[in-house]
Amino acid sequence: MIEQYRTHRLEFTDQTVREWDAIVLASDPESGVVLDRSAFYPGGGGQPPDHGVLLWGGVQTRIVDARRADDLYLIPAEGDPLPPAGTAVRGALDDARRTALMRTHSGLHLLSGVVFRDFGALVTGGNMEPGTARMDFNLEQVPADFRQRVEAACGLEIAADRRIDVKVLPRDEAFRLPDIIRTATDLLPPDLTEVRIVDIVGLDTQADGGTHVASTRQIGRLEIAKVENKGRGFRRLRVRVVD
Ligand SMILES: [Zn+2]
């Protein structure tokens, strides 16, 4: 969750950064570009990577993907010019995409908090695109008005405008949080010394590396578009985040 790359990850601690200055540490048309500082979320936990540009020497390099290996590599659009190592660049995120992903990701945490609290169901998987997502739950019995009840409860939690706090805790402290024990102790690598926690205060606490809005009202409206029955106890909720 807190990976040791040469790149300082600005979005870990400040999810509002959209533009910043950086130096290129490495650059190669095959593997991509490594920066000393970056706010590009590289993807993970169901959240796809940010898009954006690097501006330098009067040209731009569009960034369309990211890859984690020995370093954190930003993947340029095919055919775009590449800044050589040592170049000072200005990084800028595609704000519409990132902001939609933050609202969608926070919406999924809110949904998982509501479905656990009201129906006792645990999340088994999920994925998102800007503004749309699916989340899978383990839930044997589904009441007839399940979709309406979940959507209404999510609406109330959004209207309550709960704070969404992000903090980094030492492993031992994080693993004493009841919600973290419930959701993450099996999933986190044993050598992890620090855990990033996303806390919808009073509703849902998760170990998570993704980017989130600062309070639930910023999610907008969460629509439960569909509840699919994928087999014994396996329910897939398809959701939309709209204004
Ligand atoms: Zn998450």
C-alpha cells in the first residue's frame, strides 16, 4: 500500500493536487517516464490510472497509463515526444477524469459501508470507470425492495456530508481497527510497515491507496442502476455517480 518507489507520490497525502513541477529521473519509449514527484494515481484497488500531460520545452507528452515495476512508470501516448532524463517538466492531470474517479471511488466505499451496516454483506470485488462502477457482495437473502433501500440509505449518508479522512498509520495500529480486521488483514502483504486508511467518519473504514473526495456530499448522487444475481449469494450492484 505504501510502496517504496523513487517517485514521491503527491496524491497519497494531497488528493487536490492537479499541477506540479517535477524532474525526469528516467525516460524510455518502451518502459515509460519516471518522475521525482508525481500526482498521477497509477491504478489499483479497482481505480484506473489518471490521465494527463507533461509539459516541457514547448511540447507536451500525453500520459495515458501507468505501470508499477522497480519504479513507477508513466506510459506516454504512442508517438508523443519524450522528455529526456534531467528535464524539468510541469505535470498536469486530466481534472475531469480524476475528479469523477474520486467521486466514484468514494461512492463505492459509502455503498460498501451502507450494505454492511444494513444487510451484513461483505464486498467480494469491484471495479470502476469515471462515473460508473460495479461492486460485488456476498449476500444470501435479497429483500424485494433491496435496490430502493440501498439507494435511499446512500442518499441519506451523502446528505449527512460525512468527512472522508485519509491517514497513514503504523501497521500494528491499523490492524487494531475493527473494520480493517474485517476487510483487509488477509489481503495486505505481511512486510507492510505502514497502512493508508480511508475513513468515511462514522460509516466505513478501509485500507486503501486510492483517491477520494473530502466529504460524502461531494460524491453527488449515487444511483443503484441494477442488482444482478450471479449465483449462490453472489450479488453484483451496478452504480452510477451523477450530479
Ligand atoms: Zn477503495
